[in-house]
Amino acid sequence: MDKVKKYAALLMVAIFGGLVSLGAYQLVEKKQYSFYDGFTGARKASYDIRNVTVPTFDFADVSEAVMPTVVHIKTVSNPKQDQSADRGNQGGQNPFDFFGPGFNFPQQPRGPQMASGSGVIISEDGYIVTNNHVVADADNIEVVLYDKRSYKADVIGRDPNTDMALIKISADNLQPIKVGNSDESKVGQWVLAVGNPFNLTSTVTAGIISAKGRNIQLLGGGSAIESFIQTDAAVNPGNSGGALVNTKGELIGINTAIASQTGQYEGYSFAVPSNLMKKVIQDFKEFGEVQRGYLGVGIKDIDNKIAEDKGLPKPEGVLVDNISDNSAAEEAGIKKGDVIIKIDGHAVNSVSELQEVVGTRRPGDHAKITALRNGNEKEFDVVLKNKDGKTGIVTSETKSLKKKIGASFEPANDATMKKLKLKNGVQVTEISKGSFRDAGIPESFIVTTVDKVNIYVTNDIFKALDGKTGAILVEGYMPTGEKKNYVLELEK
């Protein structure tokens, strides 16, 4: 009898437990998850966990279409004078770190520097776009296609201000990528990054666009244009110069940099927008160098304090902090203290946005600037100028001379010129293979005379050197004020 009672009790416990479990299941099944809508302050959105769907698409077709358009770039650079550190080994020193000149292979100190990066085919006849920092110091460039064919490449043009470069190989019937409109890309859209991280060829990663118009002060300020597309697609050293594409397989950016404390991917990467890339590359093809239009203003973002001081209803637009003499902005009537809110009807709310729009224009182009002055809107018709302060296209005396020199220049900023009490001079922005590097002339050096001829604008350097060979005296100053002289050797 006791056994019967015992089994009966166990049966009742089991039945009761089952009912409790069933009741708990019903409670869980009916539970909904609500999220407060902080923007309206009233509306709520309820989501039934059973109705949450997972995207069913994949990126196989897009990857298959894009991978043949992305190439592996291998470079070899010989040791350079006064080179204190290899740019590719700076990861961990700068939180906003370049990928470096690709991915550096293990090597003996002071020997040839080998590096690896990526590039994107943009024409059937061998034009390839990549980052300037991938090929800037290279003495030899090898391009390996998706099908493993290998070619030697020549540099057509480099622009340190956008970190863009155009190279070319002698090949036909290549598969170029389809270039999209980066202005149409939106935050939250899916993107793929295609490149060669850590020398791992043809690697595809996925993520979303995290932000647009990012200025991370990576290219050194001055005339640099930074309006990066930020993404969380995994990219690493070696991805430099690779493709950022949308789900249609269209190129919307060139992967350029990462934000990292270690030099490796930590969730943030940045790409040059394809619209800016297209303009730079077209200039390389047509003129051999970038034709950049300048407003001639110093600008800064509007914060709450500036908005209050200016009587603005909210922080919007870009503050004109200073005006260069004889600049396009000065001639149009723009003044220090104006707040630029539109260019050609498009609203601008950050320095990077304005830089990107102006960066797609050439000298001589007209731009309609809308600005606030004392609370009133004013419109200005601005004719953009070149880096020499003129409205015409900039042309070097000869492409071969420019290649021999191996240096890029821009006007030294007004503050530096006033500090050093200089009336003339142009500043060296980048040194690559050529006579300037051989002479030991460093970046940031301000050239004041070449062979005793005063230098006022970049083109004066080419005029002073045109047709000359042998030893040539280059004089100038470091930004610290130290005067230096160098002897330049030009061969025939």
C-alpha cells in the first residue's frame, strides 16, 4: 500500500510539473520585446521574437564578380637616406594608422624593403588604381592578377593629398570593376572589402557603412582632402588600395586606413570615396597630375560655442577662419567669420564635406557658395584657382623632369611663411624615387631658390630646372627656421 501511495505521489508531481512547464512555455511564447522610441517620446514599437527574420541573401555572386578586378601589388624599395623608421612598422604608435606600405615581409635591417598591397583594375588596357602610400617609395612594382599572371607596373601619377595613385601594366582584355556613385551610398548599407590582407590573396570580408565624411587627420592637414567612408568590414595591412563595393558589385571606395592601437583591424576602417577617386584618376590620365581647385580659405567645424557666438539656431555649416590673399574666396567677396552652409545648393555641415566637394573641381570651375553673414544669407560666385593662384590648368614643363625630381610640392602655409619671415618659397610635401631623395632633401623642406632663382610657385621649380644637368644648388629652410642648402644632381 505504501508503494502505491509513493507511485501515486510521484505521478501527481510529474503531472503538476508538466502543467507548470506548459504554463511557463505559454508565458514565454506570448512575451514580446518592446523598445522605447526616444525620438518621438510617445510611440513604441513591439517586436514578436517569433517574427524576427534573418537575411537570406549571401554575397557569393558579388564576390565572384569583383574578385577578378582586384590585384595583388608587390613592391621593393631600396634603403633611403635619413629614413628613421619604416612607415609600415608604425602600427601601435598611431591610433589612426595607415595600413603602411602594404604588408611588410620579414627582412634584414637596411636591406631592400618588400611590401604587399592591393589595387583595382579600372580599364581593360591595364590602368589600376591604388593608394599613394602603397607605391610611393617603390623602386620596383609587380602586379599579380587574380589568375596569377604577373606584370611590371609603371606609376602614372600619385597624389599624397588624397592618398591616391594610378599605375599601369602592359596588358589587354582585363576585367575592370564597375565604378559606382559614392554620393548615393548610405550609412547602414552592406559593403564588401576585397583585397590581400597579410599577403592572403583575394580575401573578401563583409560589413556595413558606419559613417560618411570622416576626417581623421591622417594625411597631414594642409591641402589634404579627407572625407572617408567608414566601415566595419574587416580590413588589415595589405588591404591598402583594395576595393570597397556595394551589393551591386560597384566600387564605392578605395580602402585606405584603419583606426587601431595595434596596427591590425579593431572594427574601424576608412576608404576614399569613389567620386573623389574618379576625379583624381581622370586628372592623372589627362594631365599627368591632379588639377585641384582651391577656395583659399581656412575653415573649421561649427560647435555649440561658435553657434552661440554667431547667433546660429543650431551648429551647422563651416566657419571661415581665415582668407588667403588674392584667393578665389577673397575675390568673390567671402570674408573671415562667414559661415558656409551650401555649395552649389548642397548643404555642407563639416570641413570634410566641403573639402570633398571642392576636391572634385578643377581650377577655373565656378562654384556657388551660400554663406551666413550676421544672420543673413549671401551668395557668392567663386572661380576656383590652382595652387599657383591662377585659374588655368597646371602643367609641368615635362613629365620626364617631374619623374627625375621625384618630389611633390605645395605653397607653404601663411603662418609658416610669416614665422620664418619669408617672402617666397614652396614646401616639399612628399619625396619618392628621384634626385631630391638622392640629394637628401627631406619632406617639409621649404625651397626658396633653385640655382639662385627665386621660387614663388611650384611651376617655378620646373622652370628653373628645365634643360639643366649636373650639379644644381637648392636653398631653403626647414619649418623650424634652420637654413639648409643641398646639391641636386640631374642627369640627361
